[in-house]
Amino acid sequence: MSAITIILIVIVALLAGMEGILDEFQFHQPLVACTLIGLVSGHLTEGIILGGSLQMIALGWANVGAAVAPDAALASVASAIIMVLGLNGGTVNTQTAISTSIAVAIPLSVAGLFLTMICRTIAIPMVHFMDSAAEKGDIRKVEMWQVLAILLQGIRIAIPAAALCVVPASVVTGALNQMPAWLSGGMTVGGGMVAAVGYAMVINMMSTKETWPFFAIGFVLAALSQLTLIALGVLGVAFALIYLGLKENGGSNGGGSTGSGDPLGDILNDY
């Protein structure tokens, strides 16, 4: 891996780490981070595939109260680098590299969560420094400590990324090739199951009696037809617009109507 590639990967890792806190430009999302690393390393297609697979897993990750979600930034960056190193060796199967990277993403996300807790603990004194600077009216120092606290979150991803980039590609390729068939096959199956769990978590949060028919229609169309993802996306948008149109029409009926304003919900209530 060339020096320019390593520098670009570290920059992507730094941005991903900071965006894990800022959550503004979504650099920490797997689809973005893996695609960017694939782009700078010359493996754009593989990066998009890996990012899309990890994004399906991360769909259900969210901070709820005091419970912090697994760290998508480190999982995305580190797994993408492992995939790139495996592919750069030249002797590993592309599918094996991607499936292995998906499998290691979960423990990496837990490790990233541990690093996040360390960084947030270190940032506590910085808050007190900002309070002291604010009492003195030193706005510049307040801004400085804020920037340092955010950079700390970026560095926690950049350092592991730089360390992984130094590992020779032949070492990673050799490790992937030495895996027995049952282990590589199990990682492939496990990666698919984890993606399904991500979808299930999202459905569990979104599911209502009004949306279940659409979930069923989407499942049937995806399982029994040869429609592409673009076609399924267009159908999804069309169904959503139809549902919103029915809901608005139901809500605009005269005052004598005893409906709830949701025609589909009223029909389901009758059953």
C-alpha cells in the first residue's frame, strides 16, 4: 500500500471518527466510509459491496437513553482496510475477503465502543477547562478545547487505521487463505444472518398494523420476482405515496365521518 493511499485512508478514518459524534455529513456510516476507502485504494466495487452489507447491519443501531450503539466508524474503516489488504495480496477470493470483513465488523464495533468510552472520559476535564475559559470570557480557548475534543474522537479511529495499513498485505492474504472451508463458509452465512438481524431491528421499531401489509408485499416481490433493487425502490416510493394519498383523503372527509382519518387503518381495525 503506497504512502498516498495510507494518508488518504487515515484522513477518511479521521473524518469517520469525528462524524460519529457530529453526525452531520455521515462519514461514519458504513456505506460512505467503506466506499471512500475502496475508492482511494483502487477497490471501489468491493468497497461499495462491503459498505452496503455493513449498512444493512447498522440500520438498527441507535443510541437509546444511556445505552450507546456499537461504533459503526471503527467497524466500517477497519473491516474495509482488512478487505483491501486481503485483495492486495492477489491470491484471496473476493467473496471470501468481503464475507470475512463483514464477520469481523461486529467485534470491531464493540472495540470501537470501548475506545469511545475512553475518549469521552478523557473529554470530561476538557469540559471543565471550557467552563473556566468561559468564566474568563476567553471564547477562543473554548473553541480550541471543543476542537480538541472532536479531534480526539477522530484520532481514536485514525490510529487503528494507520496501524492496520502498515500490516503487509501478504500476511492478511495468507491468514484468509489458511482459513478452513467450514470457517469461511460459516463467516459467509453469519454475515448474511447479521444483516437480516439489522433489518429485523428496523422492522421491529417501524412496524405498525398499517405498515405490515407493505412489509409483506415487499418480501413477496423480493423473494419471488426478478426485480432489481432500483425497481423495488421505485415500488416502495409508489406504495408510500399511495398510502399518504389515502391518508390525506380520509382525513379531509366531512365532519359526519366516523373514521380515524386512516382508511387503511380503519380497514385493518375491522378485522
